[in-house]
Amino acid sequence: MGDSKRRPLAGRRSLLLGIAGLASAALAACAPVEGPSGGAAPSVPPPTGPATPPPSIAAISSEQAAAALEPTATATASAVPDKQQILAEFAGRRPKEWGLHITGVVNNSPSKHVALTFDACGGPGGTACDHALLTTLRRLHVPATLFINSRWVHANPSLAAELAAEPLFELANHGTLHQPLSVNGRSAYGIPGTANAAAAYDELMGNQELMQQLTGIAPGFFRPGTAFYDDVAVDMTRRLGMLPVNFTINGDGGATYPPGTVAGEVGRAAAGDIVISHFNRPAAGTAEGYARTLPGMLERGITFARLRDVLTL
């Protein structure tokens, strides 16, 4: 698909067009990330109501959130191990957890701000851009973190470069092929996860290298396709210098909620919440829902920030 209809930034366009293509084999579709329990797949009917995080997630304390950010398991940019090192370190490890909100995944922040995050999944039907949503964020000066998949970058090189250069937004890693992150091939919603540790490394670092070429810096945050991880893959993510991030509030149900539901779900966000939605599905109710609810949130004194402003790497 061609790039979205935006004026490219000089220099960035030539950089993106020169990037060697990573593997672009697509999954069946751009899988929406959330459903009745926080996730949904293209083959799953749209959820019938808002997804509410489990009480243990919704009520997580600031102290617990801060503890989740301990740097001991996170590599510094200068000490990121290569693939051979990772495979040696993680050889023989067996997962004990699988899901959206598991040990080591950051779901909120110890902050007074709300962090809005938006995924762009790429793949068939998933490479568009919700310009109306971005226009609302710009008009209201609301910052956001954009989780972008390699397939979306390859379909929108100049737009990706433009977003990378825009101070209001921060770009984060949404994986190479938009797969659940697993070391044993576990699936989520019928979508096979990465088959082993080597495939998990490629899912993490293929897009990480592409994003670093795009932005000039290595992204500090990661969210996998479908938002599912196992605990070994979470540790690998941290070892490679990224915080694995999910959410406390499901803003648009994988771009399936109507505008009123989006407005209601996003509108209940409070200090420390991380909201997940999508900016690659312009036909969804996401843009209208945000346009309805953001002005009132700002009037109530809700403040917004990018992940890098509220989470410590």
C-alpha cells in the first residue's frame, strides 16, 4: 500500500526509502489488541461491552508500579546483548505465565498524568492512518506514545518519518511481524506466537533496528502483537533494553468500539493510567470518541504525557 496522504519531511523520506526491507510476511490481518478481557483477534466477534482490567491491575499502587520499573533486568543502551548472547542466556528457560498483565509487564505509572498509547499494527487492512485522531491530539496539544509495527513503517515511510520528528509524539516498538511474544509458540486468539527464543529475539530486534534508523534512538518501550507475552519473553524484552508495556484501560476494543463507548472508556482514565487504542483504523469509532471526551477531560484538570515522561527506563 502507498504512504498515507501527508507531506513528507525532507531527508527523513530518503532515509526511510533507503532502509533495507525486513521480512514483511503478514499475519492474516492486523489483529486488534483488545476484547472482553483485554484482547481480540480479527476472527473474534467485536466485544459486547467495555473491557475493564482485572481489579489487581486497576488497583495497582504507585509503589508496585515503581517496583516494576527496577532497572536490574533492563539493559542499558550500551550493553544490549546480541542474538547469540540472548540465546545462550535464555536456553532452557520454560514459561510459567502467559497473558496481558503478567509479572514484569508495566501496566500503569506512578505519575499524576494519563499516558495515551496508540498502536499501528500493519498487515492487510492495518496500514492506514487515522488522521482525524492525530488532528484532535494536535489541536488539543495532547501528547501520546505511538506503538508502530514494521509492516506499518514499510507501508508509510514518509508518514512514519514525519511522526518521528513531531515532538508531541513518541514512537515505540510494536514488533516486526505483529506476533504474540512467546518462547514456545503459544498462540493468542488463534494467532501463533513466536516459536522460540530466536524468533522472539527477531520479533523484538528486527523492528527495534528499523525504529532506531527512523528516529535516531532505540525505542525504550515494547508491546507485542495482541499484547500477549510469556514471562520469559518479558525478561528478554527487558534484557534487550525495552520496558514491556500494556495498559490499565482499553480505549477502543481493538478499534471495534463505537464512539460513545470509546468516549466513556477513555473518559474514566485517571492519574497513572495507561490507555491503549489504535491509530491505524480510520473507519473505527476511535477518532470521534476521543474528540468527544478529551476536551472534558482537560477541563477537569486531567493531564497527559508520553510514556518516556512517566516511566523510567
